[in-house]
Amino acid sequence: MFKYLFATVLFMQSLIYGKVYDCFTFFNELELLEIRLEELYEVVDYFVIVEGTKSFTGNDKLLFFAENKNLFKKYENKIIHVIIDDFPQPTGDPEIDNWGREEYSHNYTLKALESCQKDDIILISDVDEIPNRKAINDIQLYFKNKGKKFARRIRENDLICELHMRLFIFQLNRESSQGWKGAVKAAPYWLVKKRMPWDLKILHMYDRKLPKIYNAGWHFTSMGGIERAFYKWKNISTEYMYRDIYSECEENREKLEEKYNYEMNKDTKPMPIDNSFPLHIINNLEYYYSIGWIAEY
């Protein structure tokens, strides 16, 4: 028993010195990628960008990051780019296949992590789920302080942090009161490898007692206007939730705009851009206004 506790303490105390790998799936969100890289470049060691030749719904897609790498040269020394072109064969059940491709994509991250040390910290998310800088520090401090609690045997799940974020839909400052709770995880590499990235990403759905990092960042979903939102809905794992929308509206622009505006205003409220937003947004407000990504408030 004491041998186990001593080993745990040594592991936990060393974890604060591990490298930080920010791992995420990428579809076509070049603007959000830039916001993320700017926010975290100084506080993580590597970004692992995973993109595939197919969307989660099995549609062929361009490799948007590969074709636009030149836009991100200032960050390239920290970027590990992973391309998936060997998705599993479909089963014929669209819902199972959609989620299967997303699971496969997240688990594919491990191919980029083979040189990791067991103590390295791995973040698991999608590109539009952006941790803030403080969250990275909070995660490191959590693991460090956890090592001090050697008087009891800790659960393995106590080494899996879930990040709670603000949720913004359609525009960078159009906030939903629902928030974004738990879909982003952080854990030591040895545990990510043992349990697999996807299983950790969805673990908050089954374990309500995971340690939580609050005010941990921003989930900016369905950005870029009506066409890009519509395109996203047709290519994400939850595509089946939007079938009624695009089956009804695909050939009717007026209906599409009506539905888009309804969804936009249903549970969101424009917020003033203040210092709680990513610094890159604050410093480039004129640009984001010009492309329609900022709502009037």
C-alpha cells in the first residue's frame, strides 16, 4: 500500500514538469485555428492537428490545413500535423458510422504521441473548443497539488480533468446560457494511451465526479455565416439532428435564412467584447467585424 502511494506521489509531483500537447480534430475552421494558436502558443509545447480526407459523415473533404499551412508558418515549430486517409469501412448505419469516424479521428491522435513521456499532459478536444491560457496553468497546478494528497488512494479518474467553457454560437460574441461543460479533457499521456482519447473525451457523460476546471475557455461553434453553418451541419457526427432543416431548406434560400435566424436567436445573446475574450479577438476586432463574426450588442 505504501509502495503504491509513494509511487503515485512521485508521479504526480513530476507531472508538473511534463510537456503539454494540445490535441484536436480539425475540419475547415482556419479562423478559429488562428485564434487557438495565438491563445496557447506560449503555454503549450505542441499542437497536434488531426484532419481527415473524409468528414465524420463520410463525405470527401479537402485537407484545409494542409492546403493552407503557409498561413501558419509562425507557429510551425510547435505543430504536428496528422492526416487520416484510412477510415474504417462503413457499417451501413449512418449514426453508428458518423460517431465511429469521430472516435477513430480522436484515437488517431495517439500516432502523433508515440514519443511522449508518461508524465506529459495531453489535451483532447475539437479545434473550436479553445482552452484559455489560465486553464493550462490550472491543469498543471491541479496535477501538482493532487500529488500532495498522498494520505488516500486516488481514483484513476481523478487524473482526468474536464474543462468547463463558455459557449458561443454563430458569432464570436453571441453567447448561449447553456455553457459547454466537460467535452474537453486533460490527462497524463500514460492514462490517455491506456484508456484512449475518445473514451476520455466522453467520460463526463458517465462519471459526474471528474475534477473540473472552470472558466477554462470558449467553444465557438458554427461560425462563418449561413453557408458554413449549413455545410458543417451536413458533415458532423450529429448530422441526423439537422436533417429536417436541410431537407426542407436546401433548395429554398428564404426558408434556410429563416431557420438560421431562428436558431441564432433562440438561446443566444450578443455580449460586449471585453478582456474575458481571447486576446487575438480583442486585438483584431475590426477584422472580425468586417467578416460578420461579431454581433452588434
